[in-house]
Amino acid sequence: MSLAGTLAKVALGVAAAKGVSMVIARASQPTATKGPASQPRQSDPLSSVLGGKGETGGGLGSLLEQLSTAAGAGGGTGASAPAPTPGLDAVIRGPGAATKGAINKAPDEGSFAEVINQSFQRSGEPKISPTPQQDAVAGLMLSAMLQAAKCDGRIDEDEKSKILAALGDASRDEIAFVNRELSSPVNVQALVDQVPKGLENQIYAVSVLGIDLDSQKEAEYLAALSSALGIGSREVNAIHAKLGAPALFT
């Protein structure tokens, strides 16, 4: 199984264990903070993440692609971010993306958006085999989501067993990877040090998906992560708005 498939399974396991609804979309519920714009109610919030036809449409993969475009147009990056990774734009936006933004595909390859959407649609392995670069990005997103899920210090044995149970037929190596991530201490800087330039918004977005944002510790974690990634408060709130999550900054 690919790490893209593992990412989808773990995301669903985190949702079951932590009560996180993925695309939270709580327009009817008051929040402690107020975002830059009110969000319309979604008839099926989860469907947009799973690649269905919710009102936001396009699936998680397409949202990550949009965030990549936004970052390329001037999104901030942290001073500690590594040098740009060759071909990162093609990893996120598909082969040929550098040519006037077109998403062309090689015969057996798809865009990262397609790979991620298929993984969530199938709750596991996508039909399209991800490239090594795409799988590496999925693995980094997996690390980010699991660190976010445990940032409040509340992953107990029952929650951990639900996350591991969601892995199903994952390989021994993938199960070991998830166990390692669940056991390791929360370290914002260690995560940020692995994030290539241009991937900051996406890593932040998948971190939000691992959090229900109902505690001070979670808010502090996201604030520290966005600062380390070099994402400004206005851009953070815009990402939250796209996910239907409560705004982080007033």
C-alpha cells in the first residue's frame, strides 16, 4: 500500500478516534473567534473531503492544489524552510503543470489531486499508483496530521487502537510508521524542517484536518505551526474558511 492510501485510512481513523469531522463546516454553531467572511452551510461537509460532490466540490486533493497555486502567487514561507524541491509544482498540480498551469498526465500517472481524491473515495489505495515524489508528500502530510491529532495530549489507548484499526491491510512498515508518529513527542520545528518551500499551506491544511479546534492547546499548536511555516494570520483564516473550520485569529 502507498502512503497516499495510508493517509486516507489514517484520516478516517483520526476522525473516528478524535471526533473530528474533517471538513468541519459549523456555520450554525457560534465560535470564540470570527473569520474574515461567513461560510455557507454545506449539505454534506464530509463529502467534499472524500472526493464527493459537496457544495465546495473537488475533494481534498483539489483543495490542496488550490492552496499550492495560492502559495505560488505569494504565500509566505518560514525562514527555516528547506530549499525548493525540484518538481514540487508537478507533484502537487500534476505532470505538465508548469506549462501554463495545465494538468497533463503521463499514461500511468495522475495529478496529486487525483491520487489523494481517489485514496479518500476508496478509503485506501488509489487506482492510480502515486509517483515516489507524490508518496513522499503524502507521507509528510500523514506525519503532520498525526502530530496535530496528538497536540492536545489526548490520544489514549482507545483512540490509538481506532486509528490503527483503520489501517486494515497496510504493510508492516506503514503500521510501524504510524506507530512511530503516534509515539513521538510533538515537535513543531522538526516537522517544519521537513517541509519543502511551496508546501507550507498544504501541510498546515492537513494539520487542521487532524484537529477539532475545541481547546486552547490545539489553537496554540496551530498558531505555533503557522508562525513556523511563515503563514500570516489572514492567510491562516482563509485556509480555515476553505475547510469550514473556525477561524484562528480575530
